[in-house]
Amino acid sequence: MSHSYSRIIGTGSYLPPRRVTNADLAAELGQRGVETSDEWIVERTGIRARHFAAPDVTSSDLGAEAARRALASAGIAASEIDLIIVATSTPDMVFPS
């Protein structure tokens, strides 16, 4: 009997180029009258920096670049893929992600 199986042969990720540190964020929020600091943010969240996409860039744009990188990592063409799994908490629209 032949067994079918699946395996992960490549992964990819992508972050938008705009990196905002806590100091950057604190300065921006300070101009709006909100007081915070790197220490306050790190103590409560553990986050030191985050990446922001441009207004015209969607989650699916980021996912498409991550998929390209996964294909390159696996060394295969898109036509060789049977399944793509997408997981996000920030979809372009409510359904489907």
C-alpha cells in the first residue's frame, strides 16, 4: 500500500522596510500628547521595534513576497505546490484571508 504524506520543504517571511523603534514611537506619540517610553513598552509587551507597511500595501502583498521567498528556499516552482497555508490576524478583508 502506498502512503501519501506531506512535508514542509521551504518557508518564507517578509517584513515591510519601515522599522519603528519604541523611541521613534514614543516621539511620535509625544507629539500627540501621549506619554510613553521604550522602557514602559518593553516592560509590558517585550516589543522593542515593529515594522509598518505603507498605506497602499496589504497583508496579501506581504504574504505574496513571503511565498516567493518560501519557493526560493524550497528551490521549486509555484506549479509544483499542492497546498498553501495562510495564517494572519490582519486580513485584507474579513473572509477569505
